[in-house]
Amino acid sequence: MKQHIREKAISRAKTRIYLHGKRPEEYEAEILEAIVKEEEDKIKSDYKNKSIVMLLAALGLSFWT
């Protein structure tokens, strides 16, 4: 699971860098690691939020009622 999250974070980080008109090679290793860490945190947060919503749905609870 950790490897999957890491790979997805690296992919998102590369996309983020390219969208800013740069290449990953233009950044220092520490900055690249920080960008990947931010993306990992976002992915983990998304998974946690989705898990909570799925749990509530399984219990028959809803935010919209």
C-alpha cells in the first residue's frame, strides 16, 4: 500500500512540476522530496475521507438527509 501511494505521489508531483513549466531535473533533491511528501499527504487524506464516507454509507447514514 505504501509503495502504491508513493508511486502515485511521484506521478502527481511530476505533473505538478510540469504544469509550472519546469522539469524535475531543475529542482534539488530536498525540494522534490518535499513536493512528493505533500502529494503523499494529500493522497492519504483523500483515502481517509473516502473510508469514512464508505463506513457511514455502510451504516446507512448520510450527510444529505
